[in-house]
Amino acid sequence: MDAVELSWGARCAGLAFFVLSVLVVALAAVLLLVRRWPWCSCHVCRTYLTGSWAKDFTNLGDWYAHLLRESPTGTVHIHVLGCTVTANPANVEYMLKTNFENFPKGKRFSALLGDLLGGGIFNVDGDAWCHQRKMASLELGSVTVRSYAYKIVAHEVETRLLPVLADAADKGKVVDLQDVFRRFAFDTICKISFGLDPGCLDLDMPMSDLANAFDTASRLSAMRGAAASPLVWKMKRMLNIGSERELKKAIKLVDDLASAMILQRRKLGFENAVVAGRQDLWRGSRRPSAAGSQ
């Protein structure tokens, strides 16, 4: 069948229609952005958008802490992010205890951390959260589990944490307490969850690949929330570029290493049913959530 050659006028009309369609779609996107963008010219929002806070603070957390100290109510509003930061004990109690059901994490929060936390208890709301809380309560609330965790924490404190601090004091060394306690937490969590010891709190302060990958994934996931618009990180994730590409690699490394640790422990055999339950909870929490797959 011979192809029909369009006339010059028909080709021009088709091109004009295509250009007009693109312009209409672009205009719709701009209008949607203008309508939903939380425009604000207050001092806090201007400081955030211009990045001028970085002149005096090394990270957003320190800047937020400064704002909270300066606030008479212990609460600040970041309008361009659509969020409120509070350190007021009354507000915290109201949100986490008195009226907890009225303060869900929400889809935006779940989307930010969905790739890392999946559908775990720290990243879901409603019925999914209640179900996982019941599972965790049954698993973690028994006397056996508490005794098991207490022995691990006490042993870690006596054999590693205190010797590290004592060695630093004897030698007059300066230590980063945040790094020390991060290593302490990582070691104890791995012992309780997987029954394996990464040894991050030894005197020579080694760092495991899993800890490094998880720190990287946590940092890059938090950076999503610092973006002026969610469209920024979502576009980077779709194109697999920049920080989103690095985040994807870090999360894959976390999953691979955690799965390898679980497999290794299964081959060695469980010390008791406690470790088995911890690993089942880990596997369940790493199932991708709807937010993370969007």
C-alpha cells in the first residue's frame, strides 16, 4: 500500500497543533505549580529558600534548634515546606499521646522515606500501623525478649562503650559522642535483630559497610524533605541522576547486606526464637510501600 504524502498545509497544521498542545500542557503545569506553591516572604522562609542559614549552621537540624530556642512558644513554621517544627512539651504530648490519631505521618512523609523504610511501622499510618504495632508488641513485650535485649545492651556497655570512653579519657583524646553512640546503637540493634556482631564500637572504631550504606540512605532520604518542591527529587528519581541515583545504590546495598546477614544467621542456626522473630519483622518492614513505589 502506497504511503499518502501530506500536503504542505496539512504538515504545517499538524506541527502547529503539536506545538499548541505542548504549550497548553506546559501552561497547565505552571498554573498548577503557582496554585499549590506555598509562596511566603517571611524571614524563616526566605532564609530557607536562599540557603543563607548555611553561613552560620552546618546542617538544617542545628538551624531548626536555633529557631526553636529563639521562639517564645518553642514552635516555628516553615511555610514553604508546609510543616511545623515544635519542641514545646505540651504540643509533643498532645500530638503523640492525647490526640495521636489526628496527626498521621501522611502521604508526603511516607513518600520521602518509602524507598528506604518501605511499608514498615515507622512509615505507615492507620490500620497498617495498628497491625504492625500489635505484631511488634507481641514480639517485643515478652519477658524473654526484654531479658534477651537487656543482656545484650548491658554486655555492650560493659565491654565496649565504657572501655572506649575510658581509653579516650586516659589518653586525653577528643571523641565524637554522637558517632560513639551511633556505633553503640548499631551494634546492639544488629545483635538483637540478626544475632550477629558488626563490632563497630571496638577500640579501633571500624565501620561496617551496612552502617555506612544505611547512614548514606538516611541522609539522602532526609535531603528529599529539604527540597523546595517534591517535584525536584521525584524528577531526579525518575531520571536516576544525582542524589537519587546515589540513594538507590545505598538502599540496594542495605537490602543486600541485611539479606546476607539473615541468610548467614539462618545457616548458623538460631540461638533462640527471639532472633528469628526479629528477622521476620525486618523482612516484613522492607516490603515496598505504595508511597515508595510511586
